[in-house]
Amino acid sequence: MPSRPLDTPQRLWIRARRRLQRCTRGDLLVFLPGPLRISGPGLVAEIERAEAALSNSLLLPGAKVLVQVSHPLPLLVLLPALWGRGCIPILSDRVSTGSDDDDLVHGLAPDAILTDAAAKATDSQTVWLPPLPVLRLHEPHLRRVLPLPPGTVLVRTTSGSTGRPRGVALSAEQILSDARNIAGSLRLSDALTSLAAIPMSHAFGFSTLLTPLLFLGIPMVLLEQPVPELFRKALGRHESFFFPGIPLLFDLLLGSPLSTRFLERLKIAVSAGAPLSPSTALLFRERTGIPLRNFYGTSECGAIACDRTASGLPLPGCVGTPLKGVRLSLRRDARRSSRPHPADGERGRIRVEGESVALGYVGAGARPRLFHGWFATGDLGRWGSPGALFLEGRLDRMINVGGRKVFPEEVERAILEAPGVREAVVLGISDPLRGEVVAAVVAGAATLRESTLMDFCRARLAAPRLPRRILILGELPRTARGKLDAARLRALLGGDSCPPNG
């Protein structure tokens, strides 16, 4: 008898509950600094208790609920509890302001908002889920409609090049396919423990940590905060870990007093969210003997590619080969490459196909923009050998210098070859003659000088790509998620324009 499609939130929760009930080991989930240890059936009981608490609230079945919860443990329990209630979570990794003027509320029109208790919200209802932190549930004053494609069980929030949030509607099959692609490609199993130190509200953490726990029964050690002491406690519990992290976390671990004996337990380590420095990957390999692998994905497609070479040492821009279940092609202008096999050196906009591609974009008062099983990303790619994908640049980051297209990543790679440079980010700033010019902010040794770097660039870059200003800092400014703070970088460069240099 064929199985019924998982086209409702309740059926997705039933799928997770069946898998968790079979996970009887007492430490399926460990929360630190607790320590809290819980089995699969124990986790099901906590989720059902949260579902009962939500049933006693103002929350109606079928409601679209904006979830802005910063604590990682309630998030892990609340998402399946909302599915069990028949609700559709709108998952945000932004800290709640408690204000109905928030862009997310205007853009995605939730029926209710679930926040940390500390959030300032009028007319809110307390949600008690001991021993979890107290939460608050309230209705937004603004009443609008959020049309969703049939089969939507989750809306993921993402920001485009404008920084304004928009929704990505996901089906149950997309969520499960993404988890299977990751586990199958990286050879994850319940014999390996996931180490969770990144937000599971973000697509990277959701796909690599939360869904493998709920639907594949992969054990997890969950850290309340990514600090060295909690890493030490976690790494002392098991011999083998799967660790998805961002470059900032790997730099933190390598600079901490953690012994090599502990770091060697990160048997499968992948990095995403920001460019991985070759120096960080090399140092990790030297300390542990384990490759630190580039991992590439988007909110719209889930996981896309990963470096699975024997060495694991990243080539500049290389994100590896497509994961199982993911089909990639490169689009030139409006056309897709018709080659049956990738050709070395072929370039184009990256197009992703497969069951892991989301349903489409959604927004308040607007008809959903459906993807129909494929999505053209905002990334320009190039095929390398053998079949590896290289990221050439973001289309929305392209700099137009007097009509010449310059991708910042090309300039960044050149600057990173200069002695003493640790990091570099290139931006376009306005110019009265050329429209835009190239500027760079660099982090590196105290001995670095702008004139030296300019000479280095002149020897390697054509005139349109040559930075007209280089600012040298000790460290590059970053957001709370570890990404480069573009707004702060522009402010440091002096706003929208600066005088040419050289």
C-alpha cells in the first residue's frame, strides 16, 4: 500500500515521532551546560507537552507562527510541537524586537508571534514549558494574509541583496530530502554524534543538525553558547563528532587552549556561512589530521555541494561536488548549458534542481512565486576538474566600473595572496567619473602598508579591478552570526564615495 504524502504539518510530526520513539539510548540529546540528557521517547514526551501547552493558548490549528526564539533548546522542541498542533512555523534567526513594526511582521503577516520572555510585547500570553525558558505568545496588530503554496509546512526567512526579509516556503518532502542528501553524502549515521554550536534557526543549522536529529535519529550534543569551556565538556563525552560550523568558530577553537586530543574528535567538519580561509583549513588539518571541508547551500535549496576530496584543503572559491540528490547546471544569460557533462572552465549562473529545492518565495498579500523544482541562485559558478564547482562571485555584489563588470571575489583572491594578509573584503563605492570603483578592507599583520598592497595589486590586476582605496584593520567587523558586516565596512570606507588612490 503506497504511503500517504507528507503534505500537512501533523503528518511530518508523526514521521518524526515514529523515528524518535525507536531511539531509546538515554543520550540521544545532551544539552550543555545542564547537563540534560534525554532519550528519543523522552524528547517525544517534551514535544507533546509543549504541544499541549500551545493548545491551551490563543494559538489555533493552522496558524502561521513567527518563531523568534534565541535559546536553542526551546526551538528544538517548539518546531515539532507546532507541527503537531497543525501550525506552520515561520522560522527567523533574527532577535525579536517585540514590535509589530518589525519588517518580518509586515512582510510575512504571521497570525501569532512566539518570542523569548524578555521581548517587549503587549497583550502577550505566557507559555510555560518547564524546564525550558519562559516564552511569550502574542498576536500582531497588523492583519494581512500570507498566501502559501499547498503542502507548505515551514516558512524560512531570508534576506536578499536589499536586506529586506522574505519568506521561502518548504514542503515536508523538501525538508526530508535535504536531510537525506546531507547524511548520505557525508556518511552521517546514528553512530556519529552531531555537535550543535550554530543557530538551528538558520538554514545551515536547521539542515545539518535539527532535521537529522528529528528524522534520522542522529544523536546531538547541544551547546547553549559556543564557548571553549562548553566545547571541552562536549568533546569529552564522545570519540567521534560531526561538526558543522562557521569559519569564526573554527578560528575560535584553533585559538583556544583545547588540546589536540579533543579537536581530533571532530571527525567530520564542514564550514559554511562565510568564506573559509585556506590558512584556517590548513591549520585545522595540521592540528587534527582531519580535513575541514567547504560546504555550500542556500535558504532556497538547502545543501548543494561539499568538498569531499581526500585532502580537504580548499582551493580558492572551490565548494566541491554536488551532494547526492542535487543536480547542478550553469546558465549563460537566459539559457542553461546543454552539455551532458560539465566542461572544465565553463561559467554561468548556478542553477539547482532536485527534491530539496523549496516550493517558492512567499510574502504578505502576494501570490507565491513558485520554483517548480529548480532555482537559479544569485551565484556565478565555474566548473573545475574533476567536476568540482567554483564560486566566481555574487551577481548582486558585482561592481560596475565604467561599464566593466568586476566581481569582488576575483580581487579578494588576489589580495589574499599578499604576504601578511589574513582576510580581505572588496566593495564597490560610488565615483563621479566611473560610477563605481573598487575599494578593499584588509585584516592582517601590523606591518602591512597600503602602498605595499597597492603595488602588489598593480602587478596582478587590470585597471578596472585595481582597488582605488585599501583600508587596513586588525580584524574585520562581523555580525553576531559571524558574517562580515557590510554596512560597517562601508562606513569605515567613508560612506558612498572616497577619493581615488593612485
